[in-house]
Amino acid sequence: MINAVICGASGYTGSELLRILASIPEVEVTALTSEQSAGKEITELFPHLSAYKGVRFEPLNMNVLVGRGDIFFLALPHSASQEAVEYFHSHGKKAIDLSADYRLKDPLVYERWYKTKHHFPHTLSHAVYGLPELYRQYIKNSSLIANPGCYPTTAILALYPALKQKIIETEHIVIDSKSGVSGAGRKSDVTYSFCEIADGFKAYGVASHRHTPEIDQELSLIAESPVKVTFTPHLLPVTRGMLSTVYAQLKGGTSLDAVHSIYKEAYEGEPFVDVLPIGKYPDIRNVRGTNICQIGMAISENGTLIIISAIDNLVKGASGQAVQNMNVMFGLDETTGLGLLPVLP
Amino acid sequence: MINAVICGASGYTGSELLRILASIPEVEVTALTSEQSAGKEITELFPHLSAYKGVRFEPLNMNVLVGRGDIFFLALPHSASQEAVEYFHSHGKKAIDLSADYRLKDPLVYERWYKTKHHFPHTLSHAVYGLPELYRQYIKNSSLIANPGCYPTTAILALYPALKQKIIETEHIVIDSKSGVSGAGRKSDVTYSFCEIADGFKAYGVASHRHTPEIDQELSLIAESPVKVTFTPHLLPVTRGMLSTVYAQLKGGTSLDAVHSIYKEAYEGEPFVDVLPIGKYPDIRNVRGTNICQIGMAISENGTLIIISAIDNLVKGASGQAVQNMNVMFGLDETTGLGLLPVLP
Amino acid sequence: MINAVICGASGYTGSELLRILASIPEVEVTALTSEQSAGKEITELFPHLSAYKGVRFEPLNMNVLVGRGDIFFLALPHSASQEAVEYFHSHGKKAIDLSADYRLKDPLVYERWYKTKHHFPHTLSHAVYGLPELYRQYIKNSSLIANPGCYPTTAILALYPALKQKIIETEHIVIDSKSGVSGAGRKSDVTYSFCEIADGFKAYGVASHRHTPEIDQELSLIAESPVKVTFTPHLLPVTRGMLSTVYAQLKGGTSLDAVHSIYKEAYEGEPFVDVLPIGKYPDIRNVRGTNICQIGMAISENGTLIIISAIDNLVKGASGQAVQNMNVMFGLDETTGLGLLPVLP
Amino acid sequence: MINAVICGASGYTGSELLRILASIPEVEVTALTSEQSAGKEITELFPHLSAYKGVRFEPLNMNVLVGRGDIFFLALPHSASQEAVEYFHSHGKKAIDLSADYRLKDPLVYERWYKTKHHFPHTLSHAVYGLPELYRQYIKNSSLIANPGCYPTTAILALYPALKQKIIETEHIVIDSKSGVSGAGRKSDVTYSFCEIADGFKAYGVASHRHTPEIDQELSLIAESPVKVTFTPHLLPVTRGMLSTVYAQLKGGTSLDAVHSIYKEAYEGEPFVDVLPIGKYPDIRNVRGTNICQIGMAISENGTLIIISAIDNLVKGASGQAVQNMNVMFGLDETTGLGLLPVLP
């Protein structure tokens, strides 16, 4: 039995972790923290989580919690996570950080984009970027996982085979992404109120979103040369789902069939990446509630490769990927708790 | 008093024309046609159009209709429109065609993309592309207007100032567009049923949408050299609204301020193009029900110009633009019937 | 020219007043107040209200404002409105109060339901309940209008003819109402965030909603005997629209045709009440953005009369009705500014 | 291993059965039929059902199918189901009919409401109404289950304890129901297209819906006296979910606490009925994708009992209840395959 502690469980990534973990017999959730909701029952905030009836949020007392978990999921706000990760990690515990605090390998890049210093560069140097499709072997042996951001997950999975096989130019890559509203978290903010979002669609964080350096870092590692992308996130009037349409210049005359084969091969055997047949494209509906990333592709008349990837931002884009990482770390079957079909229509 | 006949009035562009024309005292709608709904009252299909209580659809008998109108709006399906336009135009009437039949200047390009021959190339050569911001002077003196497609409207207005001033490369232009469902028309098709669309988001017509040659044609004319874009349309789970995010490579170091000035100047005095201040971006909510095109812009770290344009696909993308063209043709104030504020929230 | 001041203009009833008043040439909005947003431009909160570009919110300084308006619209929170109404009214100005403060004729009933004392019972006794279909003559000669609540508007218009003609029992009346989210106002409250509302539907304020005494008061006046209804409001996952399904026991064998005639006659000539033909029922879509109340009816097998009424909660349920009242007070055509067709689909 | 055949699997109740059965190791789906889609892969219509990759629809050849199943789920249109049920039942197979064909015990009532004769009154007399909370013992020993309609499920579960304990009058019961669009099935019908449903809300089938006699029949059996209700269904602009607000006159002074205790006791131990604490009310979000029926209650000032029940119309209102019935028939744990938590937000 694996004891799991969730720090910051009153947000949507926290509640999604709870939903998924409830179906895993090998895991017991032993503590849930929330500063604002400490003392409240979890079902008061999330009436749908009936499996946790009677369980209450508690405050984040790290010295009390450290003895109650084998694995610590940190779903805290960016920068608040730094210290908690450090604490549990230094006490020999496994940690999966769902914030951005341990994703950027260069503390100065982190400081530039998150406007706060990184106080634990040494621990940072031990963090493994938790994208199992790329780093499974490292995750297996690591005790500190930086769980990827939702946008980077779609962008990296969309570009990995093409960059790895060097069939595209690394300049002028465009990533046009669209996300459901739950990506913004559970907030009292008029900007995210129903009446301000419904019937709307807009770009935000244009040329300035914090996931940009994370995407650049990971694509550069794959390409083995510096990559700087153009990334534009948009807000969809749906709760869940993320779709990225990625554009890159194909090198000399690679055919669509050839590109498709490269993708099929790269993701062969991957339980959570579904490369669609040529002519089919992802729909966020079809991955809703699942850990699947669907990928489709085409080539435009002027030779641009178009890769489209779709995930559920709260699952493969956050909590599902965290559970996938946990499965890898603990030697469970990687699909444990993640085999559900979408609820459609 | 201008007598207007609407052919093909049982679709959404037809009903939107009726909504707008109802508020123009100078225009009287004298006939509405629909093959499938002939004999039915308009309010049976469109209960909200109470201003037309008692008015019925009639079949498209051109020889009967020709005497009843000064201006003929053709909201017929593609290829069905060819003959009707020819008929009314050859009888000396003014016509505004909302189909694609008279938009592509080269009949062979039309045939390639629409899989049907163009039978009236001579008449086609007289058609003016009805984008008043570019072709106002030609529209004024024309009796045959090819009303632009919705996607091309967003793409052309987004790129016109930059192409005209030659501040961007014409290669590798990417147009990532997102449209509300009403763009697909009023259809009995399970694909567009509520349960199949709600909570979804997907690309369609990837690298193969029929609006591509129209965009290429018009951008090439502006650039005075052949342009071939990469164009990807997506389907938003909203009824109305269209937003295009356009990417192009900036030539040598033009600043955002300089680009912004070029756009402000290009659209100065235009009643329906709203160039937003730097740092602000369009939302389809803010143009819902109006003839406005909002434009915002940014430059990414790697020097890519990002232009975002938003319209209501049924208004500036179809019926509103048609009325704007009518106003220009008849010497009315160009904003007649088009001054409404969006109904928000 | 009528000078209008709007106190509390940063909410949805305020912005809706602005949208409507923008189309009335006889009215000039001379001041807009908001405590929280004082100093900000109106278009910062409501980018769609482009007709008010440059206009800013100011604080509610009553002694400054009193000289700038002929008519004062109070869109302030309940209880905050009491004093403002008193002030402007006592200075000889016309006032239309969109809060609940002057709707309940008995100050003790007000105190019981709103948990606050009414400090101006004398002024209260001068207020006229602003439902023009019932009280047009009183409104014409009044300078203080209590604008009805949205739920009461649907309930009263649905029951008025039947109660007036005494064809239904006054006991066991059931009012099952469903409202769009904008009825809750423009709020930073996680309860009304997009992710908590989308895909949901629930009752709230069951057997305890504050509009209950207002409904009881007005129905009792019509019935000329005490009426106590059962009223259940529900929250629809749409921004606008309100539909009430009302149930009452028909007295001895009145036929549906007879009931329908009573309704047609009662509302003959009313510009904003649309009694649908037998067999047709309202849809909130069809009144969206308009001041119309649609009414349909049926009789169940066991002799229960079912009356269904639908309005736009922000228009006939709030700001549109306020403008209708203003039109009556100032002798304008009652439909001034209120003639728009819904934007559909 | 239980072999299951699904007849009429190309609709939403069919696809929902497939989703649920995919998680039950004791069940193997051996055949899926669809006349219109015979030959197509199931994932072509339902891309989310990846567990059935490669499986194809086949035509309804009963003599071929009869040997391939232990249990036959009939998700055929009303009246088409009559014969199929008869065939499989007469061949000694267990059958669960999701249509209305075997729900009404009186063939004349069936004929009156469904405008078609019942050809198998003898078989009809053997059918058990498949609401396990009321008829578990009969279901256990039956081989022919008439799976309840969605509206009746909400109405009966809402009223059962009160009628059984005779604390309410049986006259003047009002059932005001609201359903998601998936209740209308998977249809090519412009009425259910996204653009005609979004932002709307309306009543339909007022005083004439076919579920009325089913509700009357079952309530009469519970009350042991004839009951005729007033029933009004409405269409919610969501895909899934159903909520009924039920009104009945309380007999002499029963307190809310007493009513609540009666409900708690009546449903004690029921895995799928959740009687909420006093002051809490159901939300369709909280049961989305689950087999749960949530129930809340209140008493209005005039002594009317208000019972609110919510289900997922495709699960407890159709396919989930069918699986629950199968579990009872085959002696499986009743919650097998039905333990999932909702995917929220």
C-alpha cells in the first residue's frame, strides 16, 4: 500500500488527483491540505467526490505530514511549492511537483519568468522532467519529478518525433494553443465568471506566457540546438480540454506518409499517445477525462507541417500525468487508474 | 425606398440579413425565397424575427422576382448561385452574392476547389470583391459584388497593412482560425447536433479548406506577388464569432510601435475596423452581433509578428458586410443598419 | 433632451441600461457611478460599450450628481439604494429604483426578508410598482418607480389575466422558475465561475427566495385576497434568459380556448407581451436581448392550468423594463429604444 | 463470463452501455447491431470508445444473434423493440428492453400513447419494471426487464417514500422536469442542432409527453389508488443530466425533519440513491456520468412539499440502470461497473 499526501488539494488539479487515485486500490490518500479550506470536508467543495465523504482538509504542517506519506503530490501555487518540495525531498520522500517550480533547469530563467528567486538550485538540479514518453528511465529512478505544464505537454508531444528525426527546421516554429477554463484554476475572479467567459474566445498571454521557456528548454534538448518558438495561448469557453496546432517548416520534400510513419514509430507501444490515421484529427471531446494525447497531421500546399495534439488539460496536462509518473516511480503498471473511457456525449 | 429581394432566406445568413434590414427605413424587403420552406411563414423557422410576422417564403421564380427588387441578395449554396446572379445581373439589377461563386477571379481555380464548372466567366470578370476597406471605390460603381468569405475577411483585414507596407515576408504565413458553428449553416446533420459539438473543439478542413484560394488570391493582389498561406480552420463550441491568429515573419527589426502605427493609419476613419491599443486583444464576445473587426498585435521573442483579428462570422463575415456593400452601392451612410452594440453578457 | 444618471453602473443591469439608452436620441447619460471602479473608463469593464468610449465611472456624490440629471436610475445593491432614492426623490427628481428597496409596500415584510430596516417608510408609500402592463396610469404620474424583480415579472405577467378573471384557485399555486446566471450580477465569486456553472443545473433559494413576498404581494392585489405561492428558482447554465412554468388549479371546466382568449384580450395592444398561439411555447432564445415577455399555456389531464412565461432577465426583468417605465414617465413612445430583434442564432 | 448483445448500439444509450460494460471483466460484448451503420467500426461513430477498436456494427439478424448472447440489451426505437424482445425472450434468453415497449402494463394505454398496437400482450404480462429500488426481488427472478424511462425514474424515486407513507395528497401532484439534450437521441434533425439549442431553454411535450402514463402507472401502484400527475418536461442546453422538481400537498403538518427521516429510511442501504442533508439540493453536475440519483427536499410557506431529484439521463435514466438490472439478474454485486466518480469540473 502506497500512502499519498496531496498538498494544495482544494484546486482543480488537487480534486482531479483525488478522482483518479480513488480508483487505485494500491494507493491510500492519507492527507489533504488546504490553507483556506482547512477544517472543511472535501465534499463541501467537491460534492462529486463522494468516495472521500468525511475526509477533511488540514493545514500544510510539513513536519506532521512528512511521516504520513510515501509520495507527496504538490499542487501548490508557483513559488509556494519550492520549499515544500525541498522539505519532503530532503526527508527522503518521493515528490511530484505539479507547479512550475522545478521545471526550468536554469534558476535564472525561472527567476526571469516567475519574478521570484529559486532558493534551492541544488535540489532543482536533481529534478527530472516528468514526461514519461521521453524520460521514463530517469523517472523510474528519481525521487523528485517536475510534472510538465499542460501547454508544454501538447507542444513537446506534437514536435518530439519531427525534431528528433530532424525533418523540420527549428526556426519559425509556431504553437497556437487553445485551453479550457479549468487551466486557470478554481478562482474567485470576475474574469473567469460564467458570464464573462460564455460565448467568448480570445488569446491571452500573447508572446509572454510563462510556459514559453519550458517549451523552449525541452524542444532545445530534443533538437540538440537552441529553439525559440512563437507561442500563443487562447481561452476556450469549455471547462476541460486543450488543443495545440503546431506549424513547422518541413525540410526538403518529406512526404506526409513518411512523417506519419515517423510518428507511429516514435510512439509505438505508448499507452497514452494516439497517433491518428492520416486524414483524422483530434477533438478535445474524445480525450475528455482521460490521460490520452491524440495527434493528427497534415502538410499545407506551401510545405508547412501542421501537427495537432489534444489532451485533457487536467489529466494528461496535470494530474493524470502525475499519476502516470507515480506509477513509473513505484513500478506499478503505467496505466493503473488511467484506463477510463471518456463520458460522451 | 430600396426594394430588396433575398434569395435563399431560410439559412442563417438569410435570417441575419433580415434582422439587419429590419432596422433600415430606406429598405423594404419585398421577397424571400426558399425551396424547402416555400409557403411557410418566416417566423415559423425564425420565431425571433417578429418584424416579419405574416411574411412567407416563396420559390425562386427568377422571372417573377426580377421585377420586384432593386437589389438582390443571393444567399444560395455554392454553384446554385451562379445562374441566379447571372440572371439578375443580365437584367440590369444590382446583385450581392454571398456564395463563393463570384469570388475567385480565375474560373479554373474555382473549378478545382468547388468541383464544378463556372458557366459565366464573362460575368465573373465584372464582379468586384466586396471588402469595402480595400475596394470601396470599385464597389460604389459596381452592380455585382462577390461578398467575401468569413475566414478571408479576418485574414485579409489582419494582413492588409503589413503586406501593403511590405514589412513582412510573404512566405510561411500561418493563419490559424477558429469559427463558431453557425458558419456551417442551418443543417439537419448529426455532425452539427448539440450533443456532438458541445464541450468539443477540433480542426477541420486542415490544409484543404475552400477559403484557401480566396485568401491566397487577395493577399497576392495586396502583396503584388504570389502568396500561398498555411490555413487551418477550427470549430468553436459557440454559435457565433470568428477569431484568426495570423503569424508572419517581420522584416529587419520593425518595432511593435511602428507596426501598430501602420495599422492605425491604414484603418483610420474605417467605421468597422477597430485597431486595439498595444497590449489589448480581441474577444469574439465584444463583436457579437456587430459589423466590427477588432485587431490586436504582438511580436514574439523570435521576431514573428502575431496579428489577431475577430469578427462575428454572420455579420462582418457575411450579412453585415453585404449590407455595408449595399450602403456603399446606393450611396447610403456606410453604417446604416450596422450601428448596434453587442448584447453582453 | 432628458439627462440620465446611472448610480451603480458597473454591474450587468447598469451596463444593460447603457446599451439600451445609447440608442435613444432623446436621452443623454450625464453620469455613471461606481465605488469600486471610480476613475476607470466604462469600456475597461465593458469593452462592448464602444458608444461610451472615454466616459469614466465616478463615485456616488449625491449632492454633485443631483444637479446633473432629470432621471436617476438606481442599480445599487439592496439596502444601499434606500438612501439614494430618498435623496434624489426629496430633491424633486424622478427616480427608478432597480433594487428591491421600494418594492414591498409593508416595511416590516421588507425588514423580515432583507434583514435590514426600512428608514424611509413615508417615501416608500409613494413608490409605484413599475409593471406598466398593470400600472401604466400610476407610473405616468409618479416620480418614484420601484422596478419589479425579474422572477416577479414572469410570475405576475403569467398569472395576471387568470387571477383577474378569477378562473383559477388562489391556493396551491406553484411557480417553477429558471434563470440565466447574469441574474446573480457581476461578481468575483467562485460559485459563479465558469467551471462551477457549466454543464450544471440546480435549484437554489428553495422555499426561501427574497422574491417570494414580492410575488405574493402583487398576486394578492390582483386577486383581491391573500395569495401565498410556492416558488422555486433554478440556475440555468446560460448568461441570459428566464422562464417560469406556473401551475394553478382551474375552476370548473374552463376550456383552453377560453383561457387563451382571456389572455389575448388582457394583453391586447401591449407592445411587450406576446401571447403565443395554442400549442406554441416560449423559448428564452426568442426573447434574448429584447423587452418581450412570451406567454404560452396548456391544461393537463387532471385540470391544472400550466402557464409558461419567458423574458430576458436583464431586459424585461430589469433594465429594459426600467427604460419602459422612463418612457411612460416622460411621455415618450413606450417602445423607444426597445424595438430590437434578438441576435439569433 | 456473461455474453452480452446490444441491439441498436449506434445511439447514445447504446454507446453508453458500451462505455459502462467495458469496465466489467465478467461481461463480454459479443455483438453490436445497427441497421444504418452496419459494417462500420464502432469507433467511427464514437471515437471515444477506444476499448472497442476494430469492432463493427452488424445488422439485426435475430436468428444469428440469439446464439451469441446470454443477455440482450434492446436499445431500439419504440415499437421496433416489441418483436426483438419477443424473439429473444421466447428463445429462453434474458432481455433488458430500454425502449418503452414493455413498460406500460395495459396494452391499450400503450396503443393510445404510442399510436401502435402491442402485438405481444402475453409476453408483456411477464415484464418486470426495472427500478431496482422498488422491484429488486422481482428483477432477480425475471428474464424480461422493462427498463424505466428517464423522467419516470426521477419522478418515482422522488415520490416513492412520501406516497408509500401516505404523507402527501395524491391529487395535484406537479412534476416539473428539465433534461439534457442527449435524451432526444443521436439525430440528424435541425431542431437539435447546436445553433438551435445553445443559449436556449424551453418546455416541450407540455401536458402530452409519453412518459406521463408510465409515471401515473407506477405512482398509482405505490399509492394503491389512481394518481394522475401534471408533468412538464423542459430542454436544458447541456448534453447530459436531468432534474425534476416535484410538488405535492403535505397532509396535516408533517415537519421537514419527519419527511427527511422517511426518505433516509426508505433509501437506507441503496447504493444509488443519495438523500442529501436538509438544506442541500441536487445539481446535475454532481451525478454526471454516474448511476446516482440525488434527492433534496423543502416545505414551502403554504405547506407544499418540494422534492428535487437529479440523475444522469443516460446512466440512471437509461444504460446505467440497465446494467444495474443486469447485475441483479445475474447475481453480480449491484454496483459492478457503476462505481465511477463524476469528471468535474
